[in-house]
Amino acid sequence: MVTILNREIPNQIEELTIEQFEAITDINNNQELDPIDKHLQVFAYLGIPESEFWDYDVADFVGMVRDFNSSEQKDYPTVEEIELEGYVYKAQLKLTVRDTKLIEKITIKKEKGYVSEMLAVMFKREDLTAAEHYTDAHIKHKAKLIRKLNAAISIPYIMFIAHKISQQANDQATQELEPSNA
């Protein structure tokens, strides 16, 4: 937690829910907002209205932003099992072709809640068939439940997925540059 304008607000990943992390990420990824607007919207989302900053010197505001953005580099353990509504869901740092296809579709759209949807694809109930697991309704329902979990759970999976997609893009680019054997 960090104190901004005499209020404690979460600023560390383990202090946020996945839903909060997604909202803050959406604000920060909004290309239509300038850096000041982004931070004002993040603070407003976390409970400090924009109007409370209006009379502050910009240098003081920058200091508050710096305090908010300060965080320790941490390794987050991979959580391989979660319980949602009495059901146990398991995941591994592994992607099937079907998982990859769905996750790429989710990341390209980057709609609200995309982090929890990626996790919903990866975390599976062992008592469901693949057809049941991959239904849009099941993924959406599970993502809704996952949003309430601690954001630290998502970090190893986000890093793993980003690495896999990046590796895949690099491999594809290399293949396109190689001369053909024709």
C-alpha cells in the first residue's frame, strides 16, 4: 500500500485483485490518454477523485505517481490449483494448440477482462470434457470468478504466455526470412 492524499491505496500486485489489475492495465494501455490522464484515472479507479488533484503542483503530482509506481521486483510462485465455487481447477505452465488458439484470440481483442479469460482457458476442471471446458459460456463464467482472485496468481501465467507468443512470432519471422528450398 502507498499513501496518496492521506489515503492508503493498493500499488503492489499482491494487493490487487485480478479485476483491479485488469482495470489499471486497461487505463494504462489506452492510447487516447496522456500520462497525466492515465494516472488520474488510475487514482480515481482506486478511490481518489481527479478533482482532489486539481490544485496540486505538477511536481508534487509527479512525486505521488513515482511513489505509486515504486515496487519491488519479486518472483511470484506459480499457483497450479485454485478453487472456485467448490470446484478445483488445475493449470500448468503449458499450452496446448487449442489453448494457444483461444489465448491468441483473447489477447488480440484485448477486451475487458482478458487476463482472467486467459487464466480461464489455462485452469481446467479434471471432471469436465474438453468440449465442456472450452465452451464460451464456461470460459466467461470461470473468468468472472477468477477476477476476484489475487492478481499475483496471474503474473507467472502472463509472463509464460507473453514469452510463448513472442517466441512464436520470432520463429515465424525467421521462417519468412529464410530462403526457400524450391
